[in-house]
Amino acid sequence: MDDKQAAMARLQARIDAINKRMVIDSNDLDYETHLRQKRQLQQILDRMKEKINNK
């Protein structure tokens, strides 16, 4: 697995962990924080996938 694929796997693992945490955290502030982090990580992952697909 090359560096980009490894980084993408780590990003996806982090997104999955945030999804699990969002189910547990019922506090609105915690949920919003997790949601913001998830969106940022997902944008990064999507851009990385797009670059790989465009090559």
C-alpha cells in the first residue's frame, strides 16, 4: 500500500470512529464538533480520491 492509500485508509478509519462517537454523544456541542470534524475529514478524503481517479 503506498503512502496516499495508507493516508486515505487512516482518514476513513477516523471518519468511522467519529460516526460511532456521534451516536454516543447526545450533547449538542459535542455532536456539532464531531459533525464538523467529520465533514472536514470527508472533504479531504474526497479530494484525495478525486486526484487519484483523475490520473
